[in-house]
Amino acid sequence: MHPRQVSRFHVLALCASLAFAAPSAHANLKAVDEDIPWDMDAGGTAEDRATYILGTTGPVTLDLGYGPMVGINHPNNHLIITSGSSLLGTSGYIGSGDTSNYNLVNVVGAGSSWIIEDRLDVGGDGSHNHLSVEDGAYVSTSWAYVGLTEAAHHNSLHISGSGSRMVVQSGMTLGSTGTNNTLHIGYGGALSVDGMLGVGGYDTGSDNAAFVYDRGSILSVQQLGIGGYGTQRNSLTIQDAALVRISEYWSIDYALMIDPEGDSFLNFAGGFLAIEGDARDLIGDLISQGAFRFGNEAAWTIGSADDFIFDYFANEADALAFTGYAGLAGYTIVTNMPGSPIPEPSTYAALAGCAVLGLAAFRRYRFNR
């Protein structure tokens, strides 16, 4: 299934659940508002999850101190933070034990937030756990892990909708040693990691996948690693004019690290990668190593220099015309051009969705050994 279709399905399913968020609609409603405990682990079934709602009639601020934990030993627990409510705590765990599977947290709507001082785990030892940040909601944490241990598989994080944001103040790993965990940033959502984002941690952390899609959706990191350290088949896909931005790294040599020998790749499907500074040598090296692919989920192709367009943009106007995103002066920007490896300047503007035509003297960089 196409990643956008997967995300669209989840958004529709979660919205449907929220349509019945009134307390009377939940036969397995356990607690609301100030009565919500730090340990939400009553457990339920797939058809009737143990449900906890913060914001049943309006905004509520709840500081739980330690925790909260949604699913410690039991499956199918569901926390909804809505109506501009805020949940505060030192940590956040969704599916911490190896039997705590299929737990959900939805942070929904402008003004709704989950503020975590230390770390967030989506799937510590558990599997099929899910966090969604939707429709203008906000989540912040110092560290984040999606699929922490070998037992943690098929966990997911979705950041979806204009104004929806998640900020990680130190570092984040998708699939530390877990497998088949996913990250989706779409429909104008944004994730900022003030440190390194690793897609696949080490040893058994394989088959994890991140997707950034649709114009206005932005992933911002200081360093990005895809695969390596014994992991296999990890990937990040940028598509449909979404943006991945790498800045404030401590060394250009470590700004973007990809392990194609372990079948880990950066996939382009009409999206943009922007690296602060003149990173043309780095991009050229990665292309020559076979680390960049283009195409779609049906067929990815390892690209050569003829399949990608990249250059260093010193001028804000040119960077804006090329991408449609402001604030990229001083960045090296790369994208793929399916079926047209050497487009005319007007094609750049069309790709960016801009009315700017005739981008002058754009230099296409080729890496040659």
C-alpha cells in the first residue's frame, strides 16, 4: 500500500474514533480529565479498548508527575488528549511491556499537547502501538524511541495535518533494535529533532521506514542516519514536494549517513532534501555509492548523477523558486526529476508550484571520479 494511503486510512480511523469521544459512547471508559491515573493499563479488546479521555468538555491541564504509561502489561488501552488539553509528565510510555500491544494515544486539535520532560517510547517491548499528533496538536520530549527493543515491532508515529508538530530536543531512533516500525509526517505536519534521527539503530534494528509527504510537511534534523551498525533494509522516503532539512550539524561528514551495502536507502519521489552549507561533494559521494533511489513504492531504482538535480543555493530567491520553501539560502538542495534528468529552468518553478519562470543560470552539479 502507498504510504499516503496508509496514513490516510489511519487518519480516517482515528477521526472516526474521536467522533465518539463523548464519555457515554465508550462502554469501556475508565477515566476522564483529572481522574486519569499515571498507569493506564486496564486493557481491553480491539473492538472495545480501555479508554481514557483528557478534555471531555473543554481544556484540562493534568500533571501526572511520573509517567504516564499507556499499556504496561495489557493490550488495547487508548488515551485521547483533545479540546486544547495538556498532559504533563516526566516520561511517556506507550506499550512498555512485551504483552502490552495495540495501545493508542491520539493528541488531537489546536492547543492540545503532551509535554514530556525526559523520554517517549512508542513500543518499549510492545508491538503494534501507535501515537498520532493530529490537526494542529503538539508533542515535545527530550528523547524519542519508536520500537526500542528486539521485541518491539510494527509500532508507529504519525504527525499529520497543518500545524501539527513534534519537537525532540536531543535525539530520536526509529527501530533501535526493533523491526518494521514506521514514522509518517504528512499533510503539513512537522517533526524537529535537535540532534540525530536514526532510522534503524543497531544489530536487529531492521526494516524500519520513515515517510515525509505532501507540500508543507517538514522533517528537520541536525544529523540523519539511515541503516548501518549491522541493520538491514531501513529507509526514508521524501515525496510529493515534502522537505527534509539537515542543519546545525557538527561536521558535514556526519550530516547524512546511509548504508546502501545494508540495503538501506534515501528514496526520492518528488521531494526535497536540503543540507545546510555546500554539501555537493557529500551528495555526489552518496549518489556514487548507490545510496539514493528514485521512483515509488512499486519500483525503486538506484539512481546515478543523471537522475538527480542538486546544487548549492546562496540566493534565497533561487532556493524559493526551486523548492517553494523559504529559508533555504545557504543550503545544498537535491531532488529527483522522474523522466526528465535535465529539466529547463521553468520546470524548476513548476516543480516548486511557483509562478517564477526562467530561473537563471542554475548550475547542475555532477560528481565525477
